[in-house]
Amino acid sequence: MTDSDVFVGSAARAPIRLLDESGSPVVGEQAAGFGMPSAELLLKMYRQMVLVRRFDVQVTTLTRQGRLATYAPALGQEACEIAGVEALAPQDWLFPSHRDTVAMLARGIPPQGALAFFRGEWHSDFDPKQYRVAPLTVPLATHLLHAVGLATAAKLKGDPVVSLGFLGDGATSEGDAHEAFNFATTWQSPTVFVIQNNQYAISVPLARQSHLAHFVDRAAGYGMPGYLVDGNDAAAMYAVISSAVERAREGGGPTLIEGVTYRVEAHTNSDDPTRYRTAAEVDAWRARDPLTRLERYLRAAGELDDELAERFALEAEDLAARTRELMNTEPVLDPLELFDHVYAAERPAMAEQRALLERELTDTQAGAQR
Amino acid sequence: MTLIDENPAAVASAPARTKPVTMAAALGAALRDAMAEDPDVVVFGEDIGTLGGVFRVTDGLAAQFGDGRVWDSPAAESGIVGTAIGMAEYGLRPVVEMQFDAFSYPAFQQITSHLAKMGSRTKGRMRLPVVVRIPCAGGIGGIEHHSDSSEAYWAATPGLTVVMPSNPTDAYSMLREAIACDDPVIFMEPKSRYWMSEQIDLPVHSLPMTRARVARIGTDVTLIAYGSGVKVALDAAEAAAEEELSIEVVDLRSLSPFDDETVCASVRKTGRAAVIHEAAGFGGFGAEVAARVTERAFFSLEAPILRITGFDIPFPAPKLEQYNLPNVERVLAALDTWEW
């Protein structure tokens, strides 16, 4: 296989931006008509980004220490994660992929619930209906169909509910992504798809994933608007996602959005990114950090000063401390619960097997006592 | 020898009011009645709207309930099941059709990784009351990919309820129950039985869908079957009766959960058992039946449990399928291999 030039119909171009890399507002063509979100909202997003960055770093450390089974860090992708969450109304639904734990946290799920999956306690441990967040999904793109189905159900019931599904660049290759895009446009489902193009599917670069310069160029093929956005520009990501959410809510159907960003950390703790990318490349992306960019804008605009920044940092430290404490305490799990939720209906085999495990547990305890 | 009525519910109905109802019509009636009763029941899939389904099971539903309740979906099975999951997450009770058994394979991941697991994954906080209707098995002269028997895949997946009616009465009653069930149900419809009719007056209620039914009482052998195999078993029992061999037929109806009680009670009585299915024998559902019965009723058995199944070959082309499908002769020949 060769990494040939991309398809001529998908020319490389600059993404939509509202803040340049130095944090200065962008005007004109590159803003594509999108207005700057309010300073209040950007400050709120900045605080969230500071909090989840610290959380993400803490969880990565705890994973290296063996406190979690594994973790997929979102470091460097906070603009996409937080913009997606902030653009949603309380009644809307978030469908996260495996790298979106911080978005789940920002949506209000406590650290224990957000991390139960990676800690290995249970495959999910929060009430999806309480937070309007689906359990995070490992099989790539499969959750996008759930997002389309849920939004379609809401539409059929006449409820103004929008669903937002996150996916990565690798997931765009899955058949379910294609089916979700096609079902969404055919049914005009109020769904927003946000591709976080972080340049690698574990180790596989974009050129091995697609013949396009930009995944979002597929949008017209499905019959929906598509927006290529600077994924490290929180202002632009928010402006584009929220306009798509409102369009969906008003009956305008789905939108495909591609945020161009970078996965600064490894895929998970078991990955070795030095095998497939250079330190220089990582450094170049670190220089485009989404938090730094927003911080510069807010400071220049007089919305953020040292005192407030310090307050956010302390809040973040507090969240990290709580997370450490939580993860350093071994969870109390009931093995017998394994049988309790498989079926809503009673099933004799579940009762028999539950009783078997109960006997095994009793025998183990008795053996330990002898 | 007593022949249990194939259709016990029909007995209660006044003869003057009964009329012949095919299994396809009974399934359609079940969908219609469920939709009329519960506005959250929606039906979608390939060709199920305007056309009424390739087997006409959904005939008339689109006209009666409109586009918001019954509609044709894009031709993509993973998309059909995946969106049904999302709808169930929001509170609807979708009933989707896979059109033909082998057409369900693109949906395998959605069914096994999500539909089956969501209830357990969320500690019961998000149940998925989805019914996946799968017209299954052969015997109708279908070209390749139109005659598979996929039941063992689904039955091997914890979290799924897998049922298969063999007659119009059960088809109606079990589909109503499947739609009302809060767990996902794989509802398998043996295509070769779609046109079988019974004199019944709908609505009918038969046994709970998770229970097996003794379809014919006998004393010497228990034939365990489901779906299209029930007809083969009953025909074999009729033929055997002429040779004074009394065969009891158990129609499993539900593959998962499995009604050990009814099956083992019959085997303990007869002392001999054989299981019939169209699917290939190797790794087929019959192996599970044989193992379960052996574990529970070994000391009542006078002979090894037999499996009378399709061969371990890909389902044949239409002109050759008759050589693969279990029939009365294969059943009787198998029973002859026992020492009596």
C-alpha cells in the first residue's frame, strides 16, 4: 500500500477558526460567519477544560500505578470534549466514544461513575437517563446508530431532544458510521456527529484510513452540512456545534463536524507512541494547546486574571485529590450482582448459577477460616 | 394414544366464529393489536411498509398506523438494529425485521455487543425492549443466503431471549408477549410454516413464551423440536404410530431460556430422546439440548440422545435442499439405530 495523494475532490484547506494560535480573535473568511461565543460562556468552558485536563492527567498517572485497568486519555482534545458538552441542553443526549470520559465528567457524572468502566468495577455505573449520557462505547461507531435512533424516537414523540455522538478518525471507517450518517439524513434525525480527528487510530495515521484530506468531505454525500473546524479552538468548536444543535432542534436534521486536533498522550497506557510518531510532531501540537489558546484570549479580554486562574487551579487540584482518594480505595464489589441485571424477567438458570457462585464464595470463606 | 390439539386456545372458541388463520396472518395480527394497544410500539425494516413485507406479515400496518409508526428503513441491518436500540433507550418498543435469516449477520455486532448487554452493562438502568423478527430456516426453495438457521448464535449469547413458534396460535401469543417483554427478544419465524393455517379466533393466548409444550403425548420416545422441526416430529410420530411406536413430541418454543422442566419430565417418562433441527448438527442447538438432558435425566435414559439435523454443510441450493433437511424418513431411520 502507498500513502498516495488525496482525492482531488477533497483538497486540503484551513479549518474554521475564531481564535488563532496566539489567542487573538479571527475575523473574515476563516470564521465562516460564526460569531464569537460570549465571554461568560468561554470562561465557563475554560474552567471546565482546566478541571478535566487535571483529571485526565491524574487518571493517566493512576493508571500507570495500576489503579485502573486501562484509560484512554483525552489530553489535547479538551476543546472538542467541552464544546460538545456545553452545546447541549439538559434534555439532549451525549453518546461518548471510549476517549470521552472527560466529556462524561463535564456532563455531571461523578468520577466514580465515569471511571467504573476503566477501573474494571462494572462495564458502566451511572444512570444514563439521569445524565442523558449513554454508556461509553468501545466497538467503534456502533453508538452512533443508537444516537440516531434515540433522536428519531424523540422526534416521533414530538420532544425537542438532540443527540450528539463523538467519534474518532478511525471510527469513520466503520460500516456503522456510514449507516448512522445515512439513517440520520434519510430520517432527518436531530443528531450532531462530532469527529475528533486526533490524527491516529491507535498507531494508524490518516493516510492509511482514508483517501480524503478531510473526513467531513463525506457530509454532502450523505446529504448533510459538514464543517471542518480547528479542534483546538474551543470558541470555534462551540460556535459550530451549538449552531448544529439548534438547527437539529428546529427540524433541520443532522450535521457532520470534524474537529482537527491531536492526541497528545498515548492511545492507552499499553501503547508506545514512539513507534509511530516523532517527538517533534508531538511538540508542535503541544504548542497549539487548546487551554493556552483560550487562556490567552480570556486574559487579553480582561475576563481572566491570576486570581481567577489560581481559583480554577485549586478546584482542579481538589478534583484530582478526590479522584486519587477514590481510586486508591479498593471498591467493594458483590460477585453475586453478576446475575442480577442480565434479564429483567426471572430466569431459573440465573438463580441456579447465582446459588452455585454463592456456595463457592461460602466454601472459599470457610476454607480461609480453617 | 391421545393427540393433543395443536391449538388448545382454539378449543375455547365457538366453532362458528373461527376461521383459518395462517401463521403470517397471526403474526400480522399480533403486531396490529400490540400497536393499537401501545403507542410506543413502532415497526420498521426493509420492505415492511408499503409492500407489507416480503412475506406480507406486516401487510396493512403502514396504511393503518401511518409513517410515524410503521416505515421502510434503508437496507442496512446493523443500522436497523442499532437505531432500534437507540429508540428503546428513549422509551419506544421497536419491532424490527431482518427479512431473511442470513441478512441478520450485518447486525450481529449490534445484537451481541449491545442489544444483549445493555441491561447488564447499566445494572438494569437501561432495558432494551426490542423485538428482532427473523424469518428463518429453509424449505421454501430459497436461493443462497435465504434459508439459514442462525438460532444457535443467538441462543449462545447471554442477555437475549430466543423464541421460535411453530404454529399460528403460538405465533400470535408469543409475539404479543415478546413485544410486552422488557428484555430484547430474538423472534424467529420458520418461513416454511408461514402458510400453515389453523381454525382460530384471534386474539389467542397460549402458554408463556418461555415454556415448552407437549405437542403430542407418547410413551416410548421423546422427540424434541422447534420451529419447522415440530411438523417433521409430528409427522414422524404419526407414521411411527402405525408401527406401534408411541412418540411424544415436545415443541421447545423457547431456546433461551430453556424449559428443562417440561423437556426432562417427558424424557424421564419415555427414557429415550432425539432432538431435531434444520441447522447443521455440529455445534448446533441440539448439542445443548442433549447435554442438558443428559445432565439432568441420565439415569432415566435407555439409549444415547440422538441429534437429527441438517448436515454439516453450507445450506444447499434450492434443488438440493430436500437432501439436507431432516424429514420423517431420517427421523425414523435414526430411531431404528437404537437397540430396542
